[in-house]
Amino acid sequence: MNHQTHAFHMVNPSPWPLTGALSALLITSGLTMWFHFNSMTLMLLGLLACIMTMYQWWRDIVREGTYQGHHTPTVQKGLRYGMVLFIISEVFFFAGFFWAFYHSSLAPTPELGGYWPPAGINPLNPTEVPLLNTAILLASGVSITWAHHSLMEGHRKHVIQSLLTTIILGIYFTLLQASEYFEAPFTISDGIYGSTFFVATGFHGLHVIIGSTFLTVCLIRQLLFHFTSKHHFGFEAAAWYWHFVDVVWLFLYVSIYWWGS
Amino acid sequence: MYYKFSGFTQKLTGAWASDAYNPQGLRPVVSTEAPPIIFATPTKLTSSYPAYDYAGKNKVPELQKFFQKPDGLPVHLKRGLPDQMLYRTTMALTLGGTIYCLIALYKAAQPRNK
């Protein structure tokens, strides 16, 4: 019997949830082996298994949606809920690090000198590279909006150009942040200032890399004609994620770079 | 004005005609080969599809036919050999790694002789 009489997607049995969960075990126990027993094998094995799982799982979703037509409007609604809830969970993830920053910086202890930035810390000038980075991410928000409108209007060439622009801006941000990390006069082990600075900006940088990767996948799919002017949820999910990354940076910039300097 | 029952508020709320005519979200298809319709629509999708412009032509309709073959294969093995190789490699790494992990954790849990 070939025809389902409902709008939902009953997926084929898949091995990826199992391999994904096991790769998480390998990564975490691999971290333990790295920290305590000076061996990176387990962790690298776990990272490799994780990357292979992600590649195949998302490849299968593209096959199910674009090639097999399973992503009806009802299914797409579920996917939208899923992405929104995931981004909300990421907001809470960052909220923790902002909490830590404000907890320590609003009431600096005597050990820090009673003021913020603490004694001995020379913070980065917020009007130099950090301000440029802010402009870069804001511009990338404009270019991705341009990409979306071009997609909805069927301008294939513009979608490719604007998506490429967004990705290049993301890479530019990452490179500038990396050079800032190298040049910074303080390190992660320089007290609570160093910890809050590098953990918060570090996780943000990781999310920029993830977002840029997601956008690159969208660019490849656009080149392969996967998106239509009415149905392109993968692109929308990437755009939502990218705007989230941008907003987190704005909070980082205002709180840590500007107010905290 | 169309209405639908909101499961969330347990009341009638406004709805679009599309919800009334397609409550499950299924749209009627013109033919069983629905997917080509999307790309064949000549409206505003693109002004022109010059096949020589951007790295090849649109292969999606043939891929759709390929992936919809009723051969009983699950989607992660649909392409045959390359899919199988990748699956087996992933599973081998994962299961092998898990065994290695359990052994390493067992050894790590042994007390060190002083």
C-alpha cells in the first residue's frame, strides 16, 4: 500500500541517532583521556564519528524533503517549531555565560581591586577591531535578508551573490577574531576577566563557524536547484540561526567589550 | 471568513481559506509526478535558466525519480554502494570506539599502585 492518508512523515528506520549518541560518549570520554591520560585517540575518533553522523543525517533529510517530497506544509511547520525551540535553547546556553560575566563584573571582589576591569587587565579597545566586527555582522544580516528576498522573487543569480557575500563576511569576522585572540594582552587564565571573556566570545565564535557552515551548505543546495521560491525552509533556518548569532554578538559587544572596559 | 479549532486555546480562531480547503496541509496534485510541477512553473522562478550559467543544469527532477524508486531501500542506503560504505565505516568507527572507550574507562578506574 503506497499511499499514506495523512500529512505527516513516517521516517525510515535510521542508524544515525545511535551513532550520534555513541559519538557523544566517545567525545566526552575522549576529553577525559586527553585531560588526564595524555591521549587524543578516543576524542578524535568521537569527533570523526560525530561529523560523519551529522553529514549522513542531514544528507538523508535533504533526500527525504527535496527528492522524496515528504516535507508537506504540516511537516514544515514541525520543522519550524523544532528550529525555533533549538535556538531558544541556545539563548539559554549563552544566558548562563552572560550571567557569569555580570555576576563577577557588577560586584568586583577585593582580590580584583574592587573595580572592573580588574587590576592588571588591559581590555581591548572597543572602537577598534571589535567595532569593525560589529559592522561586519550587521552587514551580513543585511546581505542575508537580500538573499532571502531574492530567493522569494526567483532571482537565482542574486541569491548566489548575496549568500556568498554573507559567508565571506562570516569568514572575515572569524579571521579577525582569531587574530584578536592571538594579539590580546590577556589570556583565559587571567582570572575571572579572562575566563568570562574567552568562554563567552569563544562559544560565540564557534557558533559563527557553525552558522557559516550552515550557510555554505545552503549555497551548495541553491547551486543544485534545491530551493524553490515558495519552499526553502533550510535556508530560512540558516537565516534565523545567523540572525541569532548576530544578536548574541551585539550583546557581547555592548556588555563585555564596551561596558566592561 | 473561515474558522478552525485551535487545539491550543480550545476555541475557534480565524483561519485562511487554504486551511479550510486543505486542513491536513496536503495540496491536490495535478498528476502523480508532482515534483516537476514546481520547477516547470514558468512564472517568476527565474527569468531564464541558462544551463551554461552556473555549474550544470537542474538535476533535481531526475534525482526525485531516482529516490522515489519503490525498491524498499531505506533512505540512508538508497544510493546503493557508496551509501553502504559510508554507513559501514561510520558504524565500525562508532562501535569500535565504544568498545575502546569501555576498556579505557575500565583501566582508568583501576587504583594506581603507590
